[in-house]
Amino acid sequence: KAGVTQTPRYLIKTRGQQVTLSCSPISGHRSVSWYQQTPGQGLQFLFEYFSETQRNKGNFPGRFSGRQFSNSRSEMNVSTLELGDSALYLCASRKQGTSTDTQYFGPGTRLTVL
Amino acid sequence: DQQVKQNSPSLSVQEGRISILNCDYTNSMFDYFLWYKKYPAEGPTFLISISSIKDKNEDGRFTVFLNKSAKHLSLHIVPSQPGDSAVYFCAARIASGGSYIPTFGRGTSLIVHP
């Protein structure tokens, strides 16, 4: 069974630009979560989508947004990029989003903002 | 405010010896705890979990211990192998009635020397 895939794997942008990252969950998984990983902060939760609806949101500014499509694929958008947005962005999928579910992570997209 | 803390950013262990990774949490509502392992250029992979109704869970070389009164958990790897060298993340979540979104610590980098 194919794992979680994320595209692109690497991205370089400049301040003020916007970026869209893509995540394809494991087939049959309906929940997709996004995390930001930076060296000093670990994994910080951005948001979770389930059946095309945002179900949970972390403590990030409105410049960070996302959406989920009917096939469960998800995109994350960051507008007006800042230097501090440089990070590894990880996507994780779960089957139903219940308490017994395990999250499966993709390899991440490494975003560098210059 | 960090609700899940991994106070040791790194740990170095000799092959064959025991590795002990520690994690503290502050939210007494957490009732399900997980450990993830992350290699460079890959997403975190689920390693082992424990429910708050238990104080120990074992899976091969990996054992997680939970001390609820101290709000402390630890991951023991015995014997340690060079392939265990990775970053280990502790995570906690509210399994019953919560959002099931885990809160992660900042990670501990384990290096196992041959």
C-alpha cells in the first residue's frame, strides 16, 4: 500500500511570495493533518481536515490555510511568506480520525524562505 | 507553554547498551502517549504507544513506561543498535472526547555508536 506522498519535496521562495504544498494520504484515509517542524520547536500542529472540513486548527496566523478535496488529497497554502516560515512541513493521514487511529506521516516538504 | 517536554536534546549510547529517552507532560487530561522515530529526510514513523490505564508496554526491544503521578514517561531501547540512531519524538493526546490530535515534544536525537 502506498504511503503518504508530499509534493514538492523541496521549495525555495522569497519573502512576500505565497506557496502551496500538496499531500496525498494513504488510500482510504479520510483525515489529513499538517505540521510545521523547526529545529527549536519540534512538531507544531497546523490544522486537520476530515471529509473536506477543517476539524481542528492550531495556533498559527491566518496566512496559513488549507483545504481538502473529495478524494482526501489536501493542500496547504502560506501567503506573504516570512523568513520564519522556513521549516519542514509534514502531512499525516489517519483512517477515520478516531482515538485508536495511528498517524502516518509523509516525508515532508522542506521550505526555505530567502 | 510546552505541554510535552523532552529536556534532553541529544543522547549518545554505545551499541548493545540501554537507551533511555525521557518525556514529561503537564496536561493531566492526556491519556494516550506515543513515541515516533524520525530519520533525516523522512517523516516520523510510529514506534510504540501506551494508554494511561497501563504503566508499561513492550514491543520487542522497545518498552515504554508511564508514571502518571509524576507525569513522566520513558522509552527504553534494549539492546541499542546503530540503526536506532534517529530523532525520537514523544507525543501525548486526549483519547477520550478530545480532538485526538497529538501534542509533540521537541525531540531527542539518539546516536548509537558501534
